[in-house]
Amino acid sequence: MKPSAEEPAIRVALSLGGTLNLGPATLDVSGLVIALEAIERTGTVQGLADALGLSYRTAWARLQAFETALGQPLVRKVRGHGSALTEAGQALAGALVEARASLDAVLGREARALEHRLTRLVSGTQGLLRIVGSHDPLLVEAVSERSDCELSVLGSSEAVRQLLLGQADVAGFHCGALAPATAGMPFSAIQASEGLTLRAAFKREQGLMLAPGNPMKVRSVSDLAGTRARYVNRQKGSGTRIWFDRLLEAAAIPPAAIRGYGVEEFTHQAVAAVIACGEADAGLGARAAAERLGLAFVPVGWEVYYLAASRSLGPTVLDELVADLAERASRQSGYRPGHDASAAAVP
């Protein structure tokens, strides 16, 4: 049903209580999702009645109420096969399932934040924060000295994904020489979300970590293919791996031309250790990791390491952690304190 030229378009508002306001009409989102899923699964209105615990007549009336509010037929009779969703019903079912999944993630994240704040309010202690993040020695060191945090080391993409899904309280990640807004999904979703706080924790220098003395004379990513140096890569989804792939693309080098491209390690230290023991010749990583094991280092660029969390967690959580990391960064080679998160990374 299309609005006439004189009628305004339907205005949609979805409340946290699970209701969908369509202009003057109000729908129970959960009931509508259950109804559409039941029809799609069972192919009968009786299946809808059973799912809602209603009589057949009441279930049919509920379905007609949904159709009246939406101004669209949602179910059609199929001769010899009961009932099926109309094209509009199928489209609505898909949209509602996707919307519900997104809302569940947001509400889960906010529930975690509320739990931490209420714990502190009631007991005077801070609940344990689950931090997930791309590996960095500064972050590992800082969290290990705090009693209110636990850290799971993941790739940047997975860390951001878990925060967005409400499975973590704080995510640490980096995007190479790009800012989150221009780094593509899932990073751009962090910057676009009004419910999240994004902070630049510190900057760090990344580059090619090489065997001591750089015996293969590697000076750039292009030299990796030319010299057939044995490369050790980071795991898929890590910020360093994503940056390396962008460097290869910029140099028009296919991954297959890199000897050892499929060999993966999960931390900067692990990559450095493989090179130090002579099992590989090169790998992309942080200057700090190279210096700790006496490796040669060819800079590629500086990047920002970000922390993100729900705004409902309160400002002090990130403020304290960022201040700690910035102070540590000011004292270590290959690091600098962070800057405004809205700015791009320093090339």
C-alpha cells in the first residue's frame, strides 16, 4: 500500500522495549518475528498458533492485525500446501531478523557496561574488564599490572567484531596507515557508532624485521619477492597482516610471489623470534620487537593503536588506560604517545 501524494511517508521508530511504531500503529516486534518465522517454518497458520500458544482463530486474528498495521499481506494460501509468506512477508522477516541481531549486540554491550558501573556503585569495586586486542607489548605489559582487567590477544578485526557484538568491554586495534573511518569494515563501524568511545592510545613504528645485519640487503617490500627471502606472516585478520597485504597491492606483488606468505605467527615477538633463530629472513612487525631480539629493521611507517569501548562504561576506564599507555610509550623506542583519534595515522 503506497501513501498518496498528500500522505506523509510512514515514520518508523523501534523502541528498546521491542515495539515497532509505524506512524499511528504499534507492533510487537518479538511477536511479529515469531509469527513470520513460524509460518515460514511450518507452512501453516496452525504452526503460528502453536508457536504463540494461541487458538487457531486467535492466531489468525493476530496475523490479520499485523497485516492491517503494515498495510501489506504477509501470508498467502497455497492450494494443497497450507500457507506461505508473501514476497513482502519474506522481505520483512529477513529485515527483522537482521535488525534483532544488531539490537541484541548493542544491548549486550550496554548490559556489560551497566554491570560494571553498578558493581562499582554498589560494592565500591570495579568489575573485571574483558579487553580484547591486537598484540602489542605495551598493552600486554599495562594490563598485566592491573587487577581489574583481563586481556585476550586477538587480531584487530576479531577484537573489533567482539566489541561490536557485545562480547568484550574494550577493543584494541590498529589499521596501518589508515584511520578507522577509511579502513573499511569492521573498523569503520567503530567510528560510525555513536554508542562507542574511540581513543588513540599510542603510535608505534612498524617495518620489516630482518636477520641481524640484513644479509639479504632487503630495503623494501619489493625486495622480498626479488630476493626470495623467507617471509613469516601474521595471522589473517590481524592489523599487521592487513597492512602487509595493502603494501603488496600497492607494489603490484601477488602474495604467491612472497616465499612463506602462508607461514603465520600470532604476535610481533613470535615473528621476531622465528627470524632470530634463523627459520625466516623477514617479517612485518613493530620496531620494539625487532630491537628486543637484535634484529635489523627497515621502517615502513607509523600507525595509531586505538582503544574503543561503550560510552556507558564511563570515561575514566579508557582515560586511565590511555594515560598509562601514553606514559609507557613516551619512554620506549619505536613508540610515541597517542593523539586525537579523529585524525589519520602518521605516514
